[in-house]
Amino acid sequence: MNLDMNDRTAVERRLWDEIERHQVGILGIVGADVHHTQPMTAFVEGHDLWFFTRADTDLARRVGEGHEAIFVFQAKDLYACLSGELTLSHDEDRIARYWNAVAAAWHPQGKDDPLLTMMRLACREAELWITDGGPMRFAWEIAMANARKHEPHLGGKANLRFH
């Protein structure tokens, strides 16, 4: 891990760097039915995450003028759940800034599609876990925990608050 989980700045930097690098996670509305949780590509901007969508999707219709939401993210050794307010935004500057081949594949009418919009998750907090050592360390810690009747020591946990 080589990361001090008490160093808030380093932990936060690691979180945003990993989301920028891997981008894909699961976005869902808090309190909504499970079928309103779906994979999305995130674009990091400060403590905000931006997502492309269409105004006629179930998720966009449920968001309306704003709703509590979570974004669950996993990288190789980092697991995170971020929460905040999700709102719709037809910000043409951001659409142009984040437009790429992946977005174009999901939106074949292009950037000028009248239903193309973005969602902004204004992140208020995150809970994350960072594991140590990969699969060999995991296997060792599980074996030792079972042999010694204690919980495995696989890394650290941090809670971050933004804004």
C-alpha cells in the first residue's frame, strides 16, 4: 500500500487519480429501485464527477432537479463509494471537453443530439479501502486469520468529506 491512510491529502489524491485513470463505476440513486443503478464513465473535475447520459433514460428522469446518489468504484487495490447530490446539466462546454470515442459510440447522433445531457455528482463524502500486497498477501492473511482466529489485516480504510 505504501500510503498512510491518516494522510487525508494523499488518500484523496489517490482516489481522484484512480477514478481519472479507470473511470468506470456503478452510479445509483439512493433509495431508488436496484434497476436504477448502472455502469457509467466518470469524468473528474475537482470534487465533482460528470457523466454523459440522455435526458430520456430512466436514470435521468429519476434525477429530475436533484437526488442523492452514490458512485461505487473499484481499481486494482482500491474500493470506494462516493456520495452526494446528482443533478442534470446541459453544459455544452463540458460536453465538448469530455466528448470522446466512447461517448460517441453511446450517442450516435453526436454532440448536437437534443437529448444528450450530462449528470453532475457533487461529491460530499467518500469511504474507501486500499488493500495491501495483492493476491498472495490476501491468501496469506486469510490463512493466518483462520489459523489464529483473528480478522485479516489487508490494508486500510478512510472516510473523506468534501465541501
